[in-house]
Amino acid sequence: MPMNTLLVPLTSRCANMNLNQLSTLTIFFSILIPLATVAQSSTTSLDVQGHRGCRGLLPENTIPAFIKAVELGVTTLELDVVISQDQQVVVSHEPFLSHTICRDLNGEPITEEKEKEYNLYQMSYKEIAQCDCGSRSHPQFPEQQNFVAPKPLLKEVIDSVEQFIKAYNLSPVFYNIETKCTPTGDGTFHPEPDEFVDLLLSVIQENDIEKRVIIQSFDVRTLQYTRKKHPSLALALLVGNNDSAEQNLSYLGFTPNFYSPHFQLVNEELINFAQQENMKVVPWTVNKPEDIQRMLDLNVDGIISDYPDRVIILTKD
């Protein structure tokens, strides 16, 4: 496929782009054009999930980060979504502009004290897209290459990734999508879970990727509603507490397809329990080689990492 065909979904919008978006498009070009070959996933059956794309290498939850993760060979793209004032599904970890990575409408760094004033649920996507969330150096990721980047819409991410996969004749990837909602945030930072999920599923269905989507959440209400309305969709329970797996499943009320705890919570007992319950264990967020190796030794089903390249290297050893 000619490269100009691949980039039509982006270039057709150039006339309406601001400088931030055009800068991101330039970076996108620079990542794609030099590629002569693209890596496929390792031969292992492990599900290698790129956390927020590949946050250790490129700005989180940006289109270039997702494309890079596919290039590296991930099997699944892990990402987060929130809802804008105009009911657009936006790819973002926080329902506000984070002081760690974002700048305001004037290009000034956002402070921690004021970050929640930039509530994405109170902003139109046009306003959100004018804010840069990629050019600031991330204190936790010194290897990260920074550039101006707006928060993209979920539909733009899917479209760009699917075009890239088609252009390079790659195997399809899965999308592990987290709903960023909490009971305390209802009506303030996001809609109620049923409306949130309906908006998300609308985008998923429009892009015909239902069979390659996992819906994940710490908020059991999201998973309960999704299971009731769309029982065929794969679901993942995110866990960050010290309760037993049995307790966490009791909160949820059913057995999900995936159990995704913080990696430090994973042990042989959990793996055995999950196998008995026919659940796959996919821990987050595993970045250090020694921690990745421990997860591999425990025979987890997948690994979510900011450095999917490190996971892939270890699976090939």
C-alpha cells in the first residue's frame, strides 16, 4: 500500500489542525516513513501489552506511541479513555490535564494545584486537542522521546493503527481499553457507568473491532454493565488492593476473562486459583527486566509494560 494511502485519515484533516496537531503529524510521518520492515510479535504465546502505547519510549496515549508499540511487536495495545463535554471518547489516563505531562491552551505548563481545573468532562474535544501533552520531559522515563502531541480520540487511534497494520501486512492487534471512572467522579469527571460504556461501545462497534477488544476497569460497575449489555465482550478486572482474588471476584459478582493485578500481587497461589477459575492473569505495570522475568517464571498469560520491547527480548531468550 502506498504511504499516501495510509496517511489519508490524518492528512485529510490538516486544514483544520492547529500547530500542536501538525507537529504531531510530522512526528507521525518521521516514525512511519523510514520503516523498511516492521517487527512482528515474538513466537511466544505471551500476550505482550504496550502500556499507554509504549510510555517508556514515547509520550503516553499518543498515536505515535501506539504505532511504535505495534512496530515493536506487541499483541495488545493498552490504553485509557475518558469522555469530553461533547461526548467524545478521548484517549487519556486522567479525566483532566495532568500536571506531569500537559500544557494549557496558552502552552504553559500546568501545575499540580490547578490540574483538576482542566476537567476534560467540562471541555469540548476542540479545546482538549489544542493542549500539548507530549513535549514535556517525563521524570519517570528518561528515555522517552518528547514532542508536541494532543490527546487523540479513540476512533483516531483505532483508524491510524488499523491503517498501519494493513499497510505492513501485520497480524491484527487487540485493544485493552480501560474506563477511567470512579463512583466519586460520576457527574463531575465523567458520566455514569452505563452512559460511559455506551459511548465507548459505540466507537468500538463503528470500527468493527468487538472481537479484538478487552474492556478493563478498577470500577466493577463498568464491567457489570458491559457484561449485562454485551456478554460476548472480553472483560478484565484491574486490581490494586491486597484482598484475595476470591474477595475481588465477589465484589465483581462473576468471573471475568482476565484478572489484572499489580505485578507485586502475583504469586503461584494466584496463578493456580486463576487457572482453576479459567481466568487469564495479566499483571501491570512490569518494567524492570528482573520483574518481567519473575512474571515469565510464574507463567502469567500476559504482561502490561511501559517497555514492551524489554518483554519481547526476554521472551526470545
